[in-house]
Amino acid sequence: MSKSQKPSSGLVGAGLLIVDKDAGMTSHDVVSRCRKLLNTRKVGHAGTLDPMATGVLILGVERATKLLGLLALTTKSYSATIRLGQATTTDDAEGETVSTADASGIDDAAIAVEIARLTGDIDQVPTRVSAIKVDGQRAHKLVREGADFELAARPVTVSRFDVLARRNVGTFVDLDVEVDCSSGTYIRALARDLGGALGVGGHLTVLRRTAVGPFTLEHARTLAQLADEPAVSLDIDAAAQTAFPHRQISAAEAESLSQGRWLDPIGVPGVYATIDPDGRTIALVQERGKRASSVMVVRPATLQ
């Protein structure tokens, strides 16, 4: 949607915007900037990305904001650099140093053993500087206030934790890694735990998110690129059809769904997109019992 267009509450300009976030910005900063660039208040984001981090951040625009809560963004991929030999208060480079040690003598075999222990289904204690709530307050807020608290370990899955390169930097060891993991996994905590297991401490110096669910850097644009061409990355049809399985429906079935009625189930699990003969996404549907009912009508009859 261009800056000159009137903001729409319907389908004009609706879709997902995949941003390649710059370092130093919060997710809210990105949303605010995109609202100005797209000339609409109707922008929201799915999940967050630390200010230090760069990479994939998913935003919904106009009617596609309603998609955000339905997206199955359960897998994420990152490239990162872990520094062994130094621990910080935040488990990343933005925190204060709490300990240093000589890591230069640690061999690759020892690193591989501990990485293997941090791969698979593991219980991870989240980083203390996180958005997790403790007695109703965010953990990062409690840390700033000097509160004493503990976070419970949570089950997460690290399906890939590969070392791509090692560099000795004085007494430190920097590891370039790639990680595929479940939502809720903290890469900072992996750096902390790897350094802790090796007895030298560790923290994250670089973090770049390369994928969230089916959305990758190939879909993404920087804010500078967006300023030159303000438009969504995927319109609402492409977004729904990228994120969900499909079911082809007839024109009559499309009319029924647009009016709020349901279809007969066909045995597809989970939420899926229903596509009319013209290739348009009519609704996102989930089957329950004898009904395939809409969880979101993308094209209600009132907006067509």
C-alpha cells in the first residue's frame, strides 16, 4: 500500500510483512516504523526479537493481523556466535561481564560433547533477562530492579546445533553456530550453558534469525528496502497459502464460508486454508466432529 492510499480496514494492502530487522531496534520499534511507512495503524507482530538480534520478524498488516495468532510458528532457525571464556549478566554482549576464564585450551572434541548434550529434547532454564513472567512481572524488569528470583527449567527441542567455525581470540574462543529449535528456546541460554558446562563461561555475541516456521530471509526485506517500496511481502492469499495446508473448494462452498456457514470435513488435521476456484483464500478452517468450521473468515461476504 502506498503512502498516498487511504488506510483500509478490509483486504486492500492486507498481508504479512517479513522484516529483516536491524540490530539495536526492539520489535515494537519495527512495528512503529512500519505503521508510518505503510500509512496504517493496523500492524502487529508475531513473537519478538531481541534488540541485539537481526533477521526474520513477522508482521501482519490490515486484516492479516488476524492471522498472527493462528500461524504455526513452532520452529525457528538462527545463526549465531558464541564466545567461550566470558559470562555476562544477560548471557549476551549487552550485559556486564561477571567472569572470565582462559578458554583457549579447550579442544574441539570437548566442545562437541557438550553441544551434543544440549541437542535434542532438553530442559532449559531461560535467560533471566527475558519476557517470562514471574508473579505477574517480566523477568527482565525484575532483573533491572535487582530482585532475587529463579526461573524454572522448561522443555525445549534443539533439533540442530552445528559448529561452522572456531576462532581463538586471545584467551577467548568464538564459535560460529547454526541452530534449529522449537519456539521458546533461548539461544543466549545455549551459549550460557555451553560455557558453563566447559567450565569457562559463555555468552552470545551475534544472533541472526534466519527462519520462523515457513518464513525465511528469502521473504524478508530491511526497513530501508521497505521505505523504497512500501508494501507487504506476501498478500493475504499468498500468506495463508504459505503458512497453512490447502483445501480446494467450489464457488458454492466459498459462498457458504463467506456467509459464516461450515463445510463437511475431509479428514485434514489442524488449521488449513480453503481456496476457491479463482485461487483466493476464503477462510481458515478447522475440523471438529462433523463440521469444518471457520477459525477466521479471510473474505467475509461483507468485504468482497
